[in-house]
Amino acid sequence: MNWRWPRPARPLPPSVLASQAFRGRLNRIYLLYALCFAVFVGTMLALEHIGLPKKWIGFIFLAAPVVIYAAIGIVCRTSDPTEYYVAGRRVPAVYNGMATAADWMSAASYIGLAGTLYLSGYDGLAFVLGWTGGYCLIALLIAPYLRKFGQFTLPDFIGARYGSQPVRAIAVGATVLCSFVYVVAQIYGVGLITTRLTGVASFEIGVFLGLGGVLVCSFLGGMRAVTWTQVAQYVVLVIAYLVPVVWLGLKQTGNPLPPLAYAAQLEQVAQAERKLKDDPREREVITLLAARADELTGKLLDVPAALAEDRAAAEREVKALMAANAPLRHVQAAERRLAALQRDPAQIAADWARERRITEERAHPLAGMPEHARPFAGNPDGTEAERHAFDDSRRNFLALVFCLMLGTAALPHILTRYYTTPSVREARESVTWSLLFIVVLYLSAPALAVLVKFEVFTVLVGTPFDQLPAWIGNWARVDPTLMSATDINGDGLLQLGEMRIGGDIIVLAMPEIAGLPFVISGMVAAGGLAAALSTADGLLLTISNALSHDLYYKMIDPNASSASRVLISKVLLLAVALAAAFVAAQKPGDILFLVSAAFSLAAAAFFPALVLGVFWRRANAAGAAAGMLAGLLVTLYYMTITQSWMRGVFHVERPVELWWGIQPTSAGVFGVPVGLATIVLVSLLTRRPPAPSDEWVDHVRYPGVHHDG
């Protein structure tokens, strides 16, 4: 018998023991944090039950999480460049996945996705497919190579790969542009939430109140503070999103699982849609809306005459009300209408044109919304116009998926997260964790849209106007373009066509629509605030780091001290945040357009240069510079000539001409192939790049290192 004593276990290295202790401490901290949040929500439910005013509930849900995030920011404050830029490269994969998911769960995902699915039905699934597919591209094509390189920013990677300061400068400019557009959308979302929770009279004040929450973490501790704050924010936003969806699913179907509730209610929504289409009162509203659109068309044919007539009518109304000793609120409302007609005629004409467009869209069955389960608009077997509409809808669906996938794989603030893991292996694992944490919410968004639509179609529609819930008036005061209800046919009952609801408030208003306690509304708003703050923090840090590290340190003053680099980054972060808040206060467009624009810009500017830079050694600096500029300029040009807000900014007067019917949200579908072709063509026509340094090959390890073609 060959028997031996078992060998004693070899002791683990001190670094491994320290890493395990660090992870264990993180597990305990965030488990306790999640339990405290649950207790906090339960306490608020009890306080609401005994009569705590809604205004105070909203304020507490706004202030309490921000205080926690501020405390994390203060504890994690640092001036060390490695900690400030990449959190010391010691974030475990699972926590980096949570932080990335929070960074990703922007106002668009949290607030806008379910609203888009509500308004667009099947077409809104392009966002789910595109955003999720983009993470597969990150895992396969980009994240491991970025982590192997081991620097601080995306322009670092591009500048070193192509060995060119001009290419680095172009990358910095593209990073600032697409991140700034994206951060404006987040601060706009923060303004909506802050205005609704605090009850401040002005949306602009809400924007700048929310800005303090954005700055409190990123300004103090950079990526270190932002990372651990984002983990805390993910816990809040995922609980806040799932609880009301589960609650509403149980209420309507008896099933708490969102995908199963979605399947159960989709057919019920289809039945409600058929009923509304056959409702004679809905058809009457459609006729009146069409007449209103025709009236606006007539006004736009002769703006001065129409304006003079409207002013005279408004003056007569004010005099009549005053003569009849009408209630003061009626007189003040008439005076406001008269004052609105004293503005610049060009601005009034633009408002009429916008109102006509919106009215024409609503002058259709289901208030202009498509049937929820119908794939694409039109009919492939119908008339020529219906076939054309079907082809356009399908083409735009695929174009949007394309732009969102490639844009996700090229967003600087997402790619920077993969510099923070301890190793290449954990960078790849963190992509998997990110997908898992994101899918939890993405499987719930379609269910939320269907559950809310069922509630609106079957409960809210048909309610007398004098019995409408208070949330309609509350949201109308925040922004009338997001919520309004007008008795168009004068029957005293709300029809679907008489209600205008913006996609940006579907999630935030969902608890009130479903009749849930106001605490749930506060919790959902706190989740939306966490989503917007987490992404805004990451974006602001990306912009300031690109300017301070890549522009100032790498190009202007390579001898700058670590302390001065971090200080400059903080100053730039504050300046960019104030600029973004100012732009957001102008309401430049809905959240989803701003976010889609950022994805198209990122895809066109970065994706070809990144992928060819990793997989094709023949790509050179001249090709990268030409390709990045060409892709970016084509995308910007198409947005400028087709998107209404940008046309106004750049005073584009000529009629809108869509290329192959593609909407401006998918402008990157033109920029990406142009950029890709330009890099290939210019690289082949110019000098072959020098052999990469040993350091570069050791870091990046080209998959095609032996293929120079």
C-alpha cells in the first residue's frame, strides 16, 4: 500500500490575501447598504401612511441618497493620479460590472427606454438589441486590448497606437463632443426629476440644483469616488426600477416576473387598441385635430396677417373677461396668452410649425402611436405608400441597431471603466457582469411599457376631466410639452387623442398612473436620479480627464506634476458641468435624441479607428486622422440638415431631405462606413507605419501580429 501524508497547503501570497480581504469587506459594506435602503423605503411608507406631506417625501428621497453619495465621495477623495483616473486598478470584476451598469444606466435607459417602448411599440426594441449587442462587441474586440495597454483614457490608446499627437488631439475633440452631448441628456433628466421632487417653480432651477449632486462625487475623488458611488447607485436604481414593475405586474396579472407579466398583458393591450380605434369619440377627436393642423397650415401661409388677427382676438378676450368681472385666474390666463403673441414673429411661426407637426402626428388612431405588437409601420402587402412606409420603418430599425451597437463599443466613458480592473481576465469578466446587471433592467422595460399602456387605455381613458388625477396637472407644470390634457371635443371625458404624454415621464409617472403610494414615486425618482448622476459623473470625468491628461499633460506640459494634473482636471470638470447645465436648461431636444446622437458620434469617430488599430497593423496615423474626421463630419452634417433643433441652431432653411429615409438618430450609419473606408484607403495610399515598439506589442498583442497586409 502506497500511503503518504497529505502535503500541507501552500500559503497564499500576501497580495492574494489582501485582495480577498478587500472583496470580503466590499461584500459586507454593500449588503448592509442594500438592507439600509430597504429599511429606509419601509420607513417612508409608514410615514406616508400617518400623513407625511408628499412634498417632504419627495425632498427626502432627493436629499438622502445625495447625502450618501456625497459621503462616499468625501471618504474616497484623492489627489493620486492612478486613483483619480483609474481607481487604482483594483476594482474586482463583479463590482466593476455593477459600476459599469450604473454608468450605462443613464437617464435614457432608466427614464427614456420604457417611454420609447410605450410610444413606439416594437420599434423601440431596437434600443434593447443595439445596447445589449454593443457589449458583446466590447468583450470580443476592444476591452481586453485596452486593459493590456494599461493607460488612463481612450485618447491614450489611440494616440499611442498610431504614434501621433494630431491623432490624439482629434480623439480628445471627439471624446469631448460625444461625451458632452451625452452629459447634457443626463443633466436634463436630473432637472426633470429634481423639479418634480422638490416642487421648485422653474425647470432651470431644478437643473442647477441637480448639478450639485452630479459634482459632489466626481469633483472630490475622480474615478475612485465615482466607481464606489456608482456601485451604490446601481443598488438604488435596480431596486427602484423593479419594485413598481413587480407591484404593477402582480396587480394586473398576479405574476411578479416582468417577462411573464409582459406576455400576459400584450394581448390585453391589443384588445384595448382595437376598442379605441372603433370608438366614435376617438374618431371625433382625430377629425378636430386634423382641422387644427389645417388651421395652422393656413396661418403659416401668411404669418403677419394671422398674428395680427390672433392678437386682436386675444385683446378682445381680455377686455370681455374684465368687463364680465370674471375670476382672476381666467383673466390672468387670457393675459398670458396675449403676452405670448407679443414675441418675435419668427419664433411664433416656429412654434406654430412645431405645433402643426405634433398635431398632425396625433391626428391618427391611438394618438399617432403604432399598434404595440406590430413589427414596423406600413404593410408589406398593402398599397405602394404602405409598402414604402414598411421599408422605411424596417430600414430605420436596422440602422438604429447598427449605430447603437457600434456606439456602445466606442463610448469613451464606458471603455475607460475597463482600465480599472486588476487584470485583463477581470476586464473580460467585468463585461459579462455588466451585461448581467444591465439585462435585469432591460428585461423589465418592455413589461413596464405594456403595463402602463394597459393602465392608461383601460383606466385613465374615459375619466371625467374634473376627476383626473393630480399627477397630470403636476407634470404639466413641470413641462407642458411632456404632459397635457385638453377636452378637444367638449364631452367632458378624457380621450386618448386628447392627452399628450412624453416618453421621458412614463417611468417617473408610472407609480402615480398605477395608483401606487407616493413613496414608490419618490423611490422611482431616486432611482432615476441615481441613473442620471452615475452616468453624468462618468461622462464629466471622461471629458475633464481627456482635456487634462491627454491635451494638457501629454501634449502641452509633459513635465506637469501629479498634483497639478489632478487639480486641472477638477477645474475643467467644474467648467464642463456648468456649461452642460446651461445647455440642458435650454431643452435642446428629448433625452433619447441626445443620447442617440452621442452614440452615432462615438461610433463614427472611434469604432473604425479602434478596431482597425487592434486588428490591422497597416493602419497608420494619416489614415486614422482622416477617417476619424471624415466619419465625424459626415455624421454631424447629416444631423444638422435633418434634425429640427440643430436645423434651428444652424439656421438651415432648405427642406428636410432624408438619405434613404434614415432618421437623424441613426446618422452614424453613414459616418461609420465613410470613416472605415477612409482609414483603409488613406493608409494604403500613404507610408506604411513603423514597426510597433516592443512595449506596444507586449501590451496589446495584436491578434494578427504576423499579418502585415
